[in-house]
Amino acid sequence: MGKWMGPLPDRCDFCGEALKNRFVDGKTVYGPWGILCQNCHKAIGVGLGLGKGQMYDLKTLEKIRG
């Protein structure tokens, strides 16, 4: 599948909350990409897939979807 290769994220770039089990590296409805918690991804993310975003497991850093 794929693995997260960047620094280990710990907080959502938009709400500032600590990440829990999963995070999304994704595009937002505002244009910029960021590290999103699941709640922010539901609210302002544009989805998962090519050109949209990828979801990762926070513990293993393995890509789950996208």
C-alpha cells in the first residue's frame, strides 16, 4: 500500500487537536493541503484518492485508504 515518510504528525493543522488513531494528509475545500484529524477531514476535506488525500494509521504509519 504505502507508508507515511514525513515527520510523525501529532496535531491537526486546522483545529489543533491531538491526533488519535488515524490522520489524513489531504486537500481542503479552502485549497491548501494539511494534516487533518478525522473530524476536520469530514468537515473540510475533499475526499480520499489521487489528488484528494490519503488516510494513515497513526501507530504503524501505513496508508489505509486514498
